[in-house]
Amino acid sequence: MVLYVVTGPPASGKTTYVQAHATPGAVVIDWDALATALTAGPGDSHRHPRPVQQVAHRARRAAIREGLRQSRGHDVWVVHSAPCPEAMAEYQAHGAHVITIDPGQDVVLARCEQLRPPASRDAALRWYAQRDTPPHPTMRVQSDITLSNDHGSRDW
């Protein structure tokens, strides 16, 4: 089976891409979905109290470790905006197919302004500043997905 790692800036359409391409029953590891699941009551999937963020980060690390093991016999999708070199090396050691979703900086910044907390814009600008030298081979998808609500992720 296959390990897919979906990268890209905040508000690029990573979660939307995974929802459109993952087969039913596939494992999907997405920080925002985990944080939302760990939060009581309705709320914004991109704004969480610090304790929820900390629990979600630890849960995501554990989910990724187990997901890497499960990817030998099951499709696993990891939404990971900008993996650090160590994370990317581990993904590659497991034969990851890396897919980068990038509809372009102007589109992403407009989405951040409309749909995300202010820190998302800064994260998107950092992602674009670092993308000129990608640390891994990727399949780039120029996404024109229309988003009403998108879930990005954070580094581990």
C-alpha cells in the first residue's frame, strides 16, 4: 500500500485534496482534524487553546509513528505543511509519495485573510520563502480547488 505525504502552505487545499483522493477506509492524519476532535463543543478548526494544541501535537506524532507502520499494508495520508528534514527523511524511508498542493501565493494569502487566523498568513509567507529549495522530490499540484474551509497542518 502507499504512504502519501501532502505538503503545501496553509489554506492551499491539502485537506480538500486528501478528501477528494483518499479511498474509503484510508488512514488520514491531519493536525487540524485531530485538534478539532480534541476540543469540546463547536469551534473554529484553526483556533485552539494552547493545551489542545499541545495534546494534538503529541497525538499527531503518535499517529504518524503508527501510520508509518500501517503504510506497509494500508493507504496512509499525512497532511504535513512543511516537514522538517528529519520528518521528510523518515517519510522517504517508508517510500512516501510526496504531493505538494500550491495554488499560488496570491490565492493562499487571500484565503488566509478570509478563512484563517492572522498567524496563518505569516506561516504561508514562511512556506513560500523556503519553497525555492525543496528538500525532497514532490509531485506538484497546482490546485484550483474552491475552499469554504480548509485544514492545514503544522510541523512535528
